[in-house]
Amino acid sequence: MMKILAYVITAALMMNLSAASAPAMEVALKVQDTAGVARTKDPCRSGIPLVPGAVKDVSVLRVLDDKGAEVPAQFRLINRRLAGDVEWVSVAFLADVAANGTAVYRLADGGPAKAVEKPVKTDDAADAVTVISGPMKLSVPKKGFAGLGEVWLDRDGDGKFAGDEKVSKGGALVVKGMDGKVYTSVADLSSPLAVAIEENGPVHAVVRIDGEMKAQSAGGKGHTYPKWDGKESIPDGVKIDNKDCSLGFTVRLHVWKDQSWVRAFVTLRNLNGQTGDWTDARVQFGEYYSQSAMQPGNVLVDAINFDLDLESAGPLKYRIAGGIEGSEVHEGTLAAKDDGAAVYQDSSAGWMWQA
């Protein structure tokens, strides 16, 4: 599942002074929808700067709506000043915003905040990390990275997750190597996974997965690059033999209270790779990239996919917004004959960018 949040958050600092009590702190939070979608208790998150000396401990913070009522929220300290007061705080809360509308909330002290009803639940067991948002349950295995892991949706609203409510049996991070082979984070890990609950709050939880997986094999076929001889491009002018290589990856799965979707952030990196700059050598198309690829620790790949195995209860609808502040919207329904959906990032630039 995919959801694109179109929130823009700005902060205006205000201090209210009272002779009868300590200064009260308020920060106006402007929440704006730019995608034309009405939001009801939709997740909203941002880092907020606080004025010097205003807050000593994030436990006193609350989020209020325009009527002064508290809304479900959680807070995480980002940074303190040398004096010990809070300089930056991460604020996560659930907001109601009309389509193309704006709502104003307030970050205030005077807490502690009220306990969040029906909070996100987490369990860090020996074999898997489990997260329950309310209508959704995730079980993320620790032995192999299988996409979102096993996923259930409480479709009948009885508060339980029956066998027939399982909507995903797994998935994988998939690397198509330059050697012509395909590697997955389920079958081709090159080191044990590290799976942990990185953020654990009543409104928002984050599961972090760190690992390494094979991305190239010495037994696979070699690959080539074009070479410029000063007059023309030679398609297979540079040849590179393959070697055993792995890529590192970090995946963060964000789960929110009362939501039935997951946001996944995927980062891949060369392990102990070596980088250069444009002054190291004369740039000659494939020769430049091949020199970089042959540095110890570096590895090139043909494609990287984040695959999800989802079982839908009916036709799948999609909505993708982009452009300038959501000015371009593409939506529709996948035909029944379609095997699945793929979002693919391409480039309109030339060969050097593609390489």
C-alpha cells in the first residue's frame, strides 16, 4: 500500500506572559493539504524549533486543535541547547484538514498530555517484531527481510486478526545484478539482519531493518560500458569482470495509529566504497564509471526493486500526485487482467545520468 502525504508545516513562535504563573509557550502549526484529498485524523509530523528557555522537558508538551481540545500526539527530543532547554522537538499528531484546505493547531506546554486512547502496540520478540496500528497488524521477521512481512487487516472490525484477513505473505528487496543474476533479501543475505523498534510511541512507531545482501557474483557474466575514442562511441569499449559483492540496506517501516497503510523508506549503500571526483581523471563516458566501479567496495546494479506480495479484496485503485504542489494528479483502477502494479523511476536525462 502507498500513501502520499501532502502536508506542509510552518511554525510561528508566540510567548504569552502572565504575572500569576510561569510563561506559557505556544507554537502555531499550519497544516495544509495540497493534493485535493480531505484528511480525517491523518498523520502529520515535523521538527519544531522552540524559543530559548521555553521548555525543559518534552513531557509537558501537548497539541491542541482550534477549539483548544487535545489531539493524539507524541514528542521526541531532537536537540538541547547548552543551557539544557529544548531547542528542537519532533512532533507527530493526527490532523483533520479539508481538501485543499488549511487547519491551524497549537503546540503548547502545560502538560503532561492526556493518555492516547487505543495506542499503537509493539512487541519485540525473538523471531519477529510485531506492530498493531488498530485496524492493521504487521509481523516483520528477523531472519530474512520480506518486504512488509506478514500483514493483516481487521476487515470486520472485531478487533481480531483472523487467518482469512491476512493481506500479505511477504515480499523482498530485489537486486538485478549487472552479472545477469537476481538477488533477494530473503534468500541472498550476506550477513545477519538487525531488526529493532527505532521509535515506539502511542501515535507513531518505526521498525528499522539493517542488513547486507549479495548484488553481484564472480561466477556471473561480465558487463561492458561505452568508450569514447575522440571521434565516436564504441558500445563495448570497456569490459569489467564481475566479483563477489554485497550492498548494505536500511529500511524503515512507519506505522501510524488507526491507519491501514505503511510508509517505507529504503536506503541502499556501497559497503566500504571508494569515491572520486571529476578532477581525478579525464571523463570519457564509460571509462569514468568503470574506474569508479572497479574501486574496492563499489558495486553497480542494473535495477533495485522493493517488491510487495499483496492480496487485494477487489479492484486496486491508485492515485499519484506530483508536479508543483500536487498540480499533477493521475488516478484510476487497475484492470482485473493486470498481474500487479509497479511504480518505476526513470530519467529524462542522457546516457551519463542513466549510468
